[in-house]
Amino acid sequence: MKTLAVISRKGGAGKTTLSVNLAITAHLAGLKTMLADIDPQRSASDVLRARNGDGPALAEITAGKLFSAKVQAQQAGLDLMVIDTPAAPETDGLQAVNSADLCVLVCRPTFLDIASAVRSAEAVRRLGRKGVIVLSQAPPRRNNAEPSVVLKAAEALRFTGMPLATVGIRARAAFQQSIAHGRSVCEWEPGSPAAEEITRLWDQIAPMLMGREVVPDLTAQAVQR
Ligand SMILES: Nc1ncnc2c1ncn2[C@@H]1O[C@H](COP(=O)(O)OP(=O)(O)O)[C@@H](O)[C@H]1O
Ligand SMILES: [Mg+2]
């Protein structure tokens, strides 16, 4: 079983939105998937409960129960555990990092998010874990041009030393609407730009998670789409 931790010390970065979308995408791709919600706000749990049991399994637990939940999930033959983490306390996020094969560090293209991401990336590195940064709620391209705020964020994030996924998640209404119905954007609006982003992001991070990636230096590349 592989474990993916979705992290950011910033509230509102998009952790829950991404966790839920990735967990459902993996489930629909045929992986036996569990979403471990260690955030006491239980936002991811609220979303998955709206599905009435159709979709990824759900574990509403504290960070302290992660280890035993992983053992149980492994024994139950699960393929993937996605952990949705709280912004605080930091120790809970670090416990998720410690148990992850891959950490997805969610970061909006803003000064405060980037400053926080630099510290989180350092913590992931210190704990010897693998990580990838995903830009979240980025403004969409205009006239096929990448907004300068995204280019600047990509440049600043190079200093984390952590690769940046070339697929960024844009600020799109579909991410808010779908989640209100317990659905991923791929189920809600198949073929939409939002659905395409999640599909392409999953295609990029799944090989990293499985340890099969051919490592490109993604940091130097601008985010696509
Ligand atoms: N890509 C996106 N586009 C538009 N709204 C988003 C996107 N990602 C998250 N949001 C919205 O931003 C808010 C915070 O997102 P959430 O996933 O709960 O963040 P976190 O779990 O990091 O606190 C929610 O209202 C959510 O609907
Ligand atoms: Mg959340």
C-alpha cells in the first residue's frame, strides 16, 4: 500500500479539495483507496459522507491513530491511503509526512503561502520524505499566457528544492460546486478544464508515489495550462 499525505500549514490552501479529488480519482482508476481524515474539522469526511458509501473508504481519525490505521488498511488489502491534514497543529502534519511515501505540498501563488511552503518543504526534507509541490487556486491563463503571479511563484518555489508539478490547479468554480455534492470534478464536469487538471495531475504524481518516475527537474519549468 502507498500513502499520500496532502499538506500545507496554511488553512484554505486547498488540501481538502485536492485530497478528495485525488482519492476519488484513484478509486475510479481501480485502486482500493482510503481517505484518512486527520483534520478535526472533518471537511473531507463531510464530502465523502455525501456519497453514501460509494467511493473511497473513509477513516476519521486523529494523527496519533495513523500508524494503526495504516496497518489495518494494509491488512485489508488497500492499495492507497490519502491523508487529508489540518493546517495546525504542526505535529499532526508532521506525523502524516512521516508516514507518507509522497507528500503533496499544496501552495497558492501568494507570498504568505510560498513563505510557508519553504518551511514545510524543509520539514519534509529533514524527515527524509519525498515531496512535490502543487500550485493551487492559481489564476487561469489569459490569452494563452501564464499569469505573472504564477511564473513568479514557480520561480520562488525553486528555492524549496522540491519539484513543482507542471500541472497546476486553477481557481475554478467546478472545484467548489463538485465538492458540495460529494463529487470529484471529473464526475461533476467530465472533460472540463478542472477535470483535465486533476486527471493530468494524478498521471504525474501516481508514478512518483509508486516510485517509478523518471525524474525530470520540474522546478525549472513553468506550470502548464
Ligand atoms: N482550485 C480551487 N478553485 C476554487 N476554489 C477552491 C479551489 N481549491 C479550494 N477552493 C476553495 O477554497 C476553500 C478552501 O479549500 P480547502 O480545500 O478546504 O482548503 P484547506 O483544506 O487547505 O483548508 C474552500 O472554500 C474551497 O472550496
Ligand atoms: Mg482542509
